[in-house]
Amino acid sequence: MKSSEQILSSLSKQSHYGSLVQHACYQKFMALLPKKFQNAIAFIYIKNRTLFIALSHPGYKMELNYNKELFKELLATLRQHAPECQEHIADEVVLFNSKYYKPKEKNESNTVPHYSELSSGDFEIMLDDEKLREKFLHSKEIILHNLNTKTD
């Protein structure tokens, strides 16, 4: 009985499933990159022995331009250690900003955080200013109301 790896390997050797090998080579290349570069890249593809790297945000372009040599070194490393990727390796690297990439939406909750009242509302108000005294009394009422309507 053949394992799933053997079946996929035999399928990928057929010409019409060549994109499976190509995709596996892209994944190997991405795995060699540092995590911050992996997050910066939206997608990659190779055309005419040139590696095109689409960036997820325009702000990454300058930093990755300075690291083009790193990409070329990683491609050379991949060429040495992955013989199945020989024909899917590029000689040049081109970076561009992708206008088609939409960043992943973060799961943000719309709930308002509720905190329990820490004050007991037990304070004396010894003020001569009547406006200020009313403000403190109003604050005391709010604190006492929050204590009475606990939602634990």
C-alpha cells in the first residue's frame, strides 16, 4: 500500500501536475525566510527565471529592497538542498506592491469591558464651593448605584 507522500510524489512528476512541485518549492523558499519577511510577502511567483515577490504593504518595500541579496542567497541554498526545485529557481528578484492583496481581518470583539466598582462611595465632602460639592455628590450617587447593580 502506498503512502500519501508516495502518491503525491508520483502525481507531481507528471507534466500536468507540475504546479504542485512549483507550489512546494515556493513554500520551501518561504519557510527559509525570517518570520517578519514571511508576514511582509503576500504571494510569490517565478516567470522567466525571475522571482516576483508581491508585498502585502508598501512600507515593506524599502526594507526588503535592502535584503535582495538575502533572497538570492536563499535561492542558491534551496537550489543545493532541494533538487526537485532546480527548474523552479530564479536568478533575479523583483519586489512590487500588490494592489490585489487584502490583509487578513483581525477578530475584534465589539464588547465593552465591564469593571467592578472599586470605590465604596464612602467619603466626606467638606467643600464651600456649591458647584464642586454637587459634582462630588453626583459622583457618590453613581458609585453607590454601580455597587447596587453588580453584574458578577
